[in-house]
Amino acid sequence: MDSSAPMLENVFGISWLNFNLSNILMMFIASAIVFILCVLGARSLKMKPTGGQNVMEMVIDFVRGLISDTMDWKVGKMFLPLGLTLITYILVGNMLGVMTVVSFNGEVWWTSPTSDPGITLTLAGMVIVLSHYYAIKMRGMKEYSASFFKPFWPFLPINIVSELSNTLTLGLRLFGNIFAGGVLLGMLASVTGGSVLGFVLGAVPMLAWQGFSIFIGGIQAFIFTVLTMVYISQKVTSD
Amino acid sequence: MSALAAAVAVGLAALGAGIGIGLTVSKTVEGIARQPELRGQLQTTMFIGIGLIEAMPIIAVVIALMVM
């Protein structure tokens, strides 16, 4: 498991510009799977839904429930595509690493895209930036900047730190859960594949931890979406 | 020595988060037992709370990795 990532370093001769090729590959694969599944689910819509359309409707209803729990549906309906994208992408991304890990020449190529802090922190940062954008757009610049001085002005540094820590915890929670799950799966796999005794002792924990990883992946996708909606609703709704 | 420090950091964080999540879930179960019709709402709130609590041990793990 102690293998490195396939890094492409110093692109275009710039000394700090590095790319993790495995991340890029897995982001493309996860996006492609989500796209194909959603197109299959939304193709040939009927009044009496069957198969894929049923699943799509269930997912949309679920996200809709999450949003209307946290904010007014009149405001919240514009965030339905965002929530839907986040929950499907993160769920598929988490599942990819639970199923298989492929390494080639000692470099891990196929793993969860969400087990890299860069991707999860980018997602979290985008969500927080988006919440600020909608706060300015829907409440006006004056009310938005006044919200930093609530409940009264000495709270300004605390409010700024809370924004930063929101971003950090939102990204690191997803990363930590998926990464830790992947590390433990790799350890169990090396024990199970090592010897006959290892197989006997390791097979059952391996299966159990895979099941638990699927559960964790689902919960983390859910929590990420819920917290996104909570953060946005804190910004968007005025009290 | 740094491995020891990392182990202590992760262990204490896991201890605290375990107690915290245990309290959260036990109170939620009590609430559901009292009012079973609020189950869905209580569960959503519980998962949000667990998500917030869980951030602490995760950050501790990151700090431990940095120490090592």
C-alpha cells in the first residue's frame, strides 16, 4: 500500500506546477459514471416511471427533502442541481475506491478521487465561495458585510475564523474518512493476500470493513450535501 | 518519539470523539423513543451533529501525520 502517486512534475517548466495524474483520471471516470447514469435515468421520461427513472426520482426527492429541511423551498429550489451534483459525484467517487484499488509500477492509479485532500478541499472551497456569492446576490452588499459584525463588532475575527474553519473541516472530514478507509482496506488486503493463515484471519474483517466503507461513503456524501445546504442557508436567509 | 506523539494525539482525539458521538446518538435514541414520528428529522440532525463532531478527530489525524 505504501506506493506513491503518479505525479507529473514541473509542467511547462514551472517549478511549483505539479499534477497528480491519478486524481485527474479518477475525476474524469467519476464524472463520466455520474453523467452516464443520470442520462440513462433521465432518458425517455414517462408518466409511469420504470427502472432508472424511478431511481433518479428517488434521488431528486431525497435531495429536495434535504434542502427543504434547511431552508425555504422558494429560495432553496435553485440549489437543487448543486445538491444533486454534489451527492451523486461524492457517492460515486467514494464507491470507486471501495470496490478496487489498482496500482501499476508501484504507483496507485485507481483509487477514490475523494481520498485526495486537494479534491475535497477544492470542493469545500467552491461551496463556501458559492455561499458568499449568493449571500451578496440575494441580500445585498450592505446586509452581507453587516453579517460579519453580528452579534456585535468584536465578533469580526471570530466570524472570519469560522468561515475558514468551515471550509477546512468540510473538506478534511470527507478526505479523512475516505482516506482512512482506504488505508485500512489496503492493510487488510495485504494481510489477506500474504499467506494461508492471513487469508483465514483476514477475509472476514476485510468483508466487514468493505461493507462499513460503503456505509461510510454514503454517510459522508449525505453529510457533505447537508452541511453545504446548512452553510448556504445561513448566508442566504436573513433573520 | 514523534510516532509516540502522533499515537497519543490520535488516541485522545478518538477517545473524545467516541464519547461525544456516543452521547449524541444516545440522546437521539431517547428522543426517537419518546416521539417515534419525529424519527426522520431527528436522524438528519443527528448526522449533522456527528459530522461536526467528527471533524475534530480528523483534524487530529492530519496533525498526527504532520508530526510524523
